[in-house]
Amino acid sequence: MNIPAVFWHNLFGMDLGKNVGASAPAGATPSVALQHERGRSRRPRTLYFLFLASCFCLPVRAQEVVTFSLDFPGSEPSHYAISVSSDGHSTYDSDGKLSPDADGDPFHLDFSMSTETKGRVFDLAKSAHYFDGQVDSKRKNLASTGVKILTYKDSTRSTSATYNYSPVVAVQQITQLFQNLSMTLEYGRRLEYFHHYQKLALDDELKRMEDGAQRGDMEEITAVVPILQRIASDPSVINPVRARAQRMIARAGTPKR
């Protein structure tokens, strides 16, 4: 906790200054008067050090962070990572392509996760024992669905698990949550690109997005509401597309922060 040095100086000096020259008891001898002044001057010093000590005793809430990454060559995107902090600040990084012929373009997004979704992430991390211990099934006859890594960090622990498939229910659920979130954010990324450079592609993209939402494959649609709003309010976009965007905004509802 940073307290400017001038504040301490003024706090101590002002209180101490009030005692300098203060009158001693009537009729006191010079030695008694001096002792009286010393006694009065100690009180501000005591209060000063008590206040200083209390500042160092203020509790500091430890930041918790859950991170999920997936590396799956041949899928789209072939790599992505999502990080969620206990204050809601979240990041997303991927190498997804904006068109079939394009190279993977690095993409980074900072967003604020809703309280509801953030709560699910940390509840599932707790249920999964913060990814400590055996997480992967270790079965050799399972098809590869990509290398997945879950990590948890706070002020006292740092745990990590690498897996292809996990029999742990909480791990399955948090994996699905992050995969659905990646799908949502990739839709938002492509919609942003198409809105700027290829408006005719918006209709098919929004139709696929609507279908995914109806199947329950989307997570945290509120994170892409800003681009949906820009599409819905753009008169240069055809009305059916604007209507689709408006329906997705309504589906997102009011974010709970």
C-alpha cells in the first residue's frame, strides 16, 4: 500500500505541532512542565505508528486465474488459449483463419466475463480439485481430440493438467464451456472482418451462429454483442442480416456483471 511520504510528514508534524508550546498545569515547576510536554508529544507518535502498522495489516485478496489451451492441428482454430481472472478480466488468443485460403492470423481479445460464467469457471475448477492429480483417462484406444491444458494459479498454488480426454465430470464440463466460448469469440472475430470487407458473407455466418446458439453450442454471447449491434444498426447491411443480428442480441440478453 503506497502512502506518500509527505502525508506521513504532515500527519506527524501537524499533530506534534499542536502540542508544542501547549501550556503546562498552572504552577508547575520547570521540570514538571518539561515532563508534561514530553508526555503530550508521545501521543501523536503512538497514533502515527499504530496507523502505520494498521496499513500493513490490511487484507489483500489473492487473484485467481484459470487458463485453458487447446492445440489440435487440422482443426479451426488449430490453437487457442483462454485466461479468466477472478476479477472477471479475460483474454482470448487464437490463430484462426478468416477465410479458407488465408494463413492463420494471430488474434488477441481482452474482454470482461460475466459474473455468472466466471462463477461457473471457478466452481468447476474447485470441483476438479484445481486440476491437481490424475486428469487424463490414459486410454490408448481413444481418438485424439487435441492436446488440452488446464491450469489454476493463486497466491498459494499453481497446478496444471494436460489431457486428451478426462473421465472427471467437472473437467469435461469446463472443457465444453471453454470450447463453446472459443466458438462464440471466433464468430465475433469473423463477423467483425466480414462487416468491414465482405458484407455479403454476413448472412451465412449469422445463420450458422444462430443454429449453434439454438443447439446450445454458444457461450458468453454478450462478449460479441458490440459487433452484433454495429451490424444491426448499419443501413448498408441488408435487412434479413440486420434482423439476424438483432435476434442474437436478444438471445444474449442483459449481461450480468
